[in-house]
Amino acid sequence: MVDLDAFGWRRFVVTHDGGLRLHMQRVLRAPRPVVFRALTEPQELAKWWGPDGFTTPSVESDLRPGGGYRIAMQPPEGDLFYLVGEFHEVDSPERLSYTFRWEDPDPEDRETVVTLSLRDAGGTSTELVLTQGDFATERRRALHEEGWTQSFDKLEQLVSLAASA
């Protein structure tokens, strides 16, 4: 299934070997180095990470293959929780791949792999392609789709401002 949301994301779910994956694409009005920095530098990542209403009090990152990261996420109401993982691939400004798991996972959660690919889309724009999977349930895949969509809306605003400065 392929559809476009209100922000121009092309979204579809692919079932592969019985697994659920998320695939999203978007063109951002900023060059690849600006987008890659926003995806990887802790101070920049903290500005856009998380669904609407969430804050990111801290980001720890050892940005290299085999290095780890830990992101603190604070919902509008509720307790602080953490996302952790390990970098598989760091190829600036083209590709970033890492594991994604919650420190205290929901019973329906399991570790997934996120891959972010950045392609030049005409000098001052970048096509960002996200894949993540495989999810244990459709409900968890849909939750991540909502979170990424809201996060990338904030990312688009951040990189557009940085590129125009």
C-alpha cells in the first residue's frame, strides 16, 4: 500500500519474511551535511527528537560503528524513559544505521534496526529515506510511524532554518 500524508511523506508497509517494516521518504529543504548533523549531533538531535509534546533532556552518543547511544525521552505526562542502541553504519553525509530498543520495553516491543539514507535532491534539498523493522506487531509499527512523522516534521523546520541562516 502506498499513500501520501498531509506533509508529502510517501508511506507504505512491506511484509517480508513474515515481518513488519516501516518505510518513509521525505524531501527536506537543506543540503545533506546539514541534515546529517541534525540526525547525529546530540545538541541538534535533542531539538527535534520525539513525538509532539515530548522533550529530549539528554542525548549520549559515541558516533562510530560499534559505538552506542542513549536518548532520554520525557512525555508531557509520565516518567522519563530511555531509548538505546548501537551504531552499525555511519557514513556522513549519506547513511546512518543503528539498532533501536527501549531500556524497559513494552511486551510487544523488540529491537529493530533503523536505516536513514540521505540522497542529494538538487543541491539545497535532501531526500531522507527511513526504514525500520521488523516490528513484533502492527500496533507497534503504527506507533513508530506516528512518532517518526511528528519528529520529522520538527526536523524539517530545524534544518530549513539552519539552511537559510
